[in-house]
Amino acid sequence: MIRICFSGVTGWTASAVVAAIEGSADLVLVSGVSRSAAGKSLAEAVGCAAEGRVYASVAEALAAGPVDVVIDYTSAAAVKQNAFEAVRAGAHVVIGSSGLTAEDYAELDEAARDREVGVIAAGNFSVMAAVLRKAAALAAEHLDRWEIIDYASAGKPDVPSGTARELAETLGAIRRPVPAVPLDELRGPVEARGADVDGTRIHSVRLPSYVVSTEIIFGGAGERLVMQHDAGPDPAPYVAGTLLAVRHVGDAVGVRRGLDSLLFES
């Protein structure tokens, strides 16, 4: 039985994942983390049948009883501290929050290896989003010009989204795209060309009606290849991938990035 602490247990994604945990014979929710619901039982806070309680921090939750895996669906402001607290306590971590940089992951990887625990982090735990990332990586082996458009809700403060950032970092490990007009030769605001992440230009759109959508455009002479993943208004797309990560996060020590690290062979 895998004992789980859910950090962000009163958040948008939690309800669907908690319900799936309760319906799984090999998983059990033993605690939650939420500053707004700290001190309540899980039953009071999220309406589940689990017997555990909600705490104000990951450190408090882990001190209260044994935990095998911490799931983090919080925010860019909280995820780093949560992940390091879990790793230092010897718990495996599944990170569904965006906001960590490549440098943060390198530091976390070192800490996880020191404690001999596993971390799986994905900007998007949707299986379809993982397929998009795999397909884009395959395309980048043969195509040399692309840009990413990152769509999210008007209130999402971190840019680009974790999904778009991870996609750019994946492609950057394959090759850097052929640059367009050099930035110092542009006529107009440089910001119009988006942010550079490992050589890929990412344009972040923040508007109502979007949840998380990621579009990558490959351009060639006289043709384009467009790949896009759109997430709907509920957290259902992220459940299967999150539980897959929970079940396999302990299979390897250190940080693994992206759900595709579990779905596809290297």
C-alpha cells in the first residue's frame, strides 16, 4: 500500500485525484496540506472517506506520520519549498505544479540522490500532452525551425507554463532551432518575439476561457506542421498520469522530467 500526502489538497486538481486514490486498492491518502484547511480532517476538508488530517505545511504532515509519496499540486510560489521538505524527509515526490526552473530541478535532483528518493515532475500529467511532447521530439530530429505558443487562463501568473517550458527543454536537448531575424536586428519591441527557453521562442497568452493549451508550430519551405494539446475545464485529464507517477516514482533515484519518461522507452 502506497501512503500519500497530497499538498494542495483543497485545490482544483485535488478532487479528481483524491477520488481516484480512494478507488485504488494499492493507494491510500493519509494526509493533506492546505493552509486554508489546516487542522481539519480530510473528511471535513475534501469530503473523502480517508481518516487523515490536513496540515499547514509538508513538513508538519510528514512529521505526523509515515508517508511514501508526496503529490504537489500547489503553486509556483510554494512548490520548491514543498518538494525539498519532502525529499529531505525521505519521501518520494510527484510534482504537478509549474514554476520550477532548470536550475531548481538540478538542485532537487542532487538532494533526491543524496536521500535516495525519486522525483517525477511534469508540467502536465495528461497522457495526451505527453504524446504531444514525444511527437514534437520526433519531429525535431528532422525539422529545424519551430516556435511554441503557450495559452493559459488570465489569472495564471507563471510564464511560460510548465508544459511549454518542459517541451522547449526537451527539444533543446535534441537541437536548437535555426534562428529567425537576430534580436539586435529587429525593428520594434524585442518582447514581441517571446521568451527564449533553450533556444525556442515561447509566446505566452493569458486570457479567460483557457485552462492550459500548448501549440508548437514547425515551419519549412512552403509548409507547416502544427501540433496542439487543449485541456478542458476539469482536472480529469491529469488523473491517470498522476497515479501512474505515484506508482512508479520510487523505481529510480533522482529527478525525472515529464510523464513521457514513464510512457515511452528512452
